[in-house]
Amino acid sequence: MGLKSTLHNFKEKNKDKKWLPAFSAFHTFLFMPNDTTKSGTHIKAADDLKRTMNTVILALIPCLIFGMFNAGYQHYLALGEIDKAIGFFSESFWTWSNLVVGLWKILPLVVISYGVGLGIEFIFAIIKGHEVEEGYLVTGMLVPLIVPVDIPLWMLAVAVAFGVVIGKEVFGGTGMNILNPALTIRAFLFFAYPTWMSGDKVWVHGAVERAGTPDAISGETILGSLAQGQTFDYGIMDMFYGFIPGSVGETSTVLILLGGLFLIFTKIASWRIIVSSIVGALIMGLIFNGVVDQGWISESSKFYGLMSTEFWHHLIIGGLAFGIIYMATDPVTGSQTNKGKWYYGFFIGFFSVMIRVFNPAYPEGVMLAILLMNVFAPTIDHYVVQGNVKRRMKRLKAKVA
């Protein structure tokens, strides 16, 4: 209590200083805000922005820890130094050597993400004279989980700077952005450095350094293999548990599902968006399976690999599950009306699988699908509201008549 009072008094004495927003950010990080409503009618609740952001981070921590172990596991597996894991609790997976490799590669991604992103947030807060918002707390954790493990740190720094400035601050900061900041960062990486975000030499640590040597590591993802019409040596349980190459946090579907259930239970994520996204993906997958079953596409077609994939497999390969749970449910960039959330989520799942199949050069379509629906979310809400207004007007006219 003494420390809190001292910091509060320091804040009051220096309230006219230019750098105060930066100090206030640290003060708010350590303690709950003291601001309360003074007049008017308000709905009182225990949650605030910081608590909401921290809840999402808690749901992401298991994916981060698993991603560290998996980064080391894929590294040693590609080198042929360990055998494939038999089960989720296999000793060949949960070893310190795997964790050390994961920490070595992933911790710098987290540091760069938070360091560059929060640094820009502080600069804008000082220039504009407003408080530092907590919105980047989640974005800073999402970014390291949706990029390849071996991506150069300078590329990540440039992308984070672009995403925070162009994707967020130019719109007014937290709560005003129209695109998901983490996906904006990933989109920048994809279009600016496509060879690092697709291909077969970036998803396993050491792949780039060893490229061109006899023992070069192939880090291609399952989606990449399917898009090229190749087969892969991974079982259903491998894909479900996450013993596969891919972005740091996207591989373990079981942990993603548990995180999703936690966010639904805490009422942070919308279950309507999650359920409708899954339904949309399954329906699009069934349509493609039907095309293959009817013989309307030949096995020599470049689309055959992903079209012939079992419709429900789309949920356990690639980043579809991760995108649905942690980014499609973003309350700022998604639809706000309950009915609109059903349309919004459905088209995210539907377009994700469609883009995945028809774009072999970039088979991971969930990023583009979510960004596309971020743009259309206000339009969806507009028509939902207008539809409600028209129905009420009809009922009113009927009563008057």
C-alpha cells in the first residue's frame, strides 16, 4: 500500500509532464486503475481492459510453452537424432533439450514483439498525451505464435512497427482499429517477405542455415505438402496433439480448444463466432470432398491434394483452429450484433478453406479470410440492425392499422 501511495503521489505531482503517460502505463500495469464513475447510470462489473487482456494471455500460455517444446522436437527430429513421439507424454518430446532449443528461438521473438510494439505505443502516448492502452498486451503475445520459428528478428521488428503504426495507431489506437493488429503484422510479412512465410525451409529451426548441404532440414508444413500434391508421414493424433511443423502456437489443436473453452467460460470470446466458423469450414470442406467424389477434378490437378483432404482434417492442420479461437473472436474487429456474429464467423471458416484450396502458393487462408471479414463486419452489423428496424416498423404499422 505504501508503494502504491508513493507512486500515486508522484503521478499527481508530475501530472503536467510530457512523459507522464509512460509512467502511468507502468503504474497501471502494477495496480488496478483507481478511476471510477462519478455520475450517471452505469453497469458495474469486475472486469476491465487489463484484466480482459491478461485472461487472453493466460489462454495463450499453454500454446507458447508447447510451441517451445515442439520447436526443439522438430529440430532434433529433422536431424534424425530422436524418434517420433508415440504419445502426448512421450519422453522424446518433453525433454529439457527440446525446451532449450525452443527458448533459444522463441523467446527473442516474444522480446522483439513486445519491445518494438510497446515502444511505439509509448511514443504515440507521449506525443498525443493520452494513456498507454493495454490492447497490445494480447497482440504482442499473438505475433510470436503465428510466425515461423526461424524468421529473422529484423523482419519481425519491421513488421511489428508497420502493424502497430498503420494497422492501429493511425485509426486512433486500441478499440478504433478496423483490422486485427496481429494479422496485419503477419499479412505484412507475407506480402513483403513471401519466401519466409511460405515454402519448405522456414518452419523448423536450422532449416535455413543448413539449406544446400547434404543434411539440409526440410521444414515444410502439412499444408505445404498437400498443396503440392505430396503425402506426409503424420497421423491424426500427431496433428491433433501438435507434433508437426508449423507456426509456433498453431500446431496443438487440443491446447487451442482448451484455450477456446476457457475464453468462452470467461465470456471473453464469442461462442457464436467460434461455432459458426467451424461450421463454415466444415461445409466448404464437404463441398470440395463432393467435387472429388463426383470425379469433377483429376488427380493431376494442383488443387486435388487439399480438395481430397477429409473435410474435418482442415480443423487440425494449419492455423485454422488458432485463427478461429484467438483472432476471429477479437471483439474490436469482429461483428458486434449476435446475429451478425453468426454470418461473420461462418464466412471466416468458409473462405478460409476456399483460399486454402485455390491458392496453392499460400495454402494457409485463415489470415486473409479474417482480415477480409474484419472489413465487412461493420456492413454485416449495419444490415442486421436495419433488418431489426424494418421488422419493428412493420409490427408498429400493424398495430396502428
